[in-house]
Amino acid sequence: MIEKKENMKMRSIFTLIVFLTGIIFAQPAKVVSTNTAGQVWQIPFASADNTISLSVQNSSSIEANNVSVAFNNLPTWLNFKAKSTIIKNISANSSGDAEFTFSVDKKAPVGKDTTLTATITTADGQFWTKEIKISIGAPKDYKLYNNFPNPFNPSTKIAFELPKASHVKLIIYDIVGREVAKIADADYPAGYTELTWNGINKNGNIVASGVYFYRISTEHLNDPTTREWSKVMKMVMLK
């Protein structure tokens, strides 16, 4: 008899069942082990050395050899150290484990469900699939990055992180405190955002060489009474 489990497609004399035995989060250190169908796993923002553990169970009376477990079509912001592995032998009525270590780029979308699909293939080409749903958590705090490049000519990138969706103002000032340009005055989601200043002032002219300051200020969208966060950093236009 052919068994079916969760999101698996099967065509085989083998009866292989794939379980997600756990995801280990490196930041913060946390181990979760469950087989709950439809669960969305919350992955820490910009985390590294996370591990997905899959258990492939052979409940038939036939030994399975060289079983491939592979993740394909991964999002660009998810970096696996290896996307596939081989379980050399799974004895009858036994199981074999496959582990995958991955990191999350800070540019990953926050709070959006993403489905990862693992394909399990036997040596003779028979296959199964297993779906795992993940969602990336928000940063723990606000952060303003150093602009890059710095010094710059003619443009530079300014990036920031938000733990909550916020209204953001990002304004460039000259050395005596006069407003030079407004880079942002809009709502932004939680997570990482990167903006570019092309060295043009509010009058449409290229600014002169010299020292400039960029100031970010935020207001939480769902709670205007929340204390405003702001920070100022320095950059240099060098022609």
C-alpha cells in the first residue's frame, strides 16, 4: 500500500515519508521539534547557521539507497551552505536524516510567508516533495548604516532597519545645518531598506564637495505616541 503524508507526491514501490523533525535557530539559540502540518516557522532576521532537519522514513520492506534530498528555486535572500545532500542507505522500516544549514540576508522581506520545497529522489528517479513554510522576523531595533561609498561621487547609498512599520524622514543637511535634500518622507515596512542619494540638492543642482550630514527620524504608524527615533551620521562628497 502506498502511504501519503502532508504535501507529498508519490509514485513508487517504496513507502517513504518525510518529516520535518526540527529547525534550529542560531540567533537566538532555540530548538523546535514538531511535525505540525501547515506550521509557519519564524526565522530570526539576518541570522546565520540556522539548520533544517528532515527525516526520511522508509516504512517498506525494501532498502533505499542513494536517496537525494534537495531544495530548489530558493529565494535569493536565503543562502544554503549546500542545497542538496545524499542519504546513502535507508534500511527497510528505518529512517535517514538530512540537515541543511542556511543564513538569511538582511534584505529578506519581513513578515511574509515563503514556501520552501524539498524534493526527495530515489536512485531510480522516483520522487516525493515536502513543503516547509517560513517567515522572517523583524529586526530587534532601529539601525542606520554608514553610507556607502564614503567619500562618494556622484552618488551614495543610505540604508536603515526598522523593527516596525514606520513613517520615515531622511534628510540631508550641510555643515551649517541647512536642508540640502529630502531623500525620504514616506511609510516603510519593517526590515531593511536601502536608498540612493545622487548628490542633487532640492533645487536640482549637484552639490559642492564637502561634509554633509544625513538624519533619519521615524514615527511608528500604528502608535503615533511612540517615542520618535532619530540618528545623524556624516558623509563626504569628494569631487
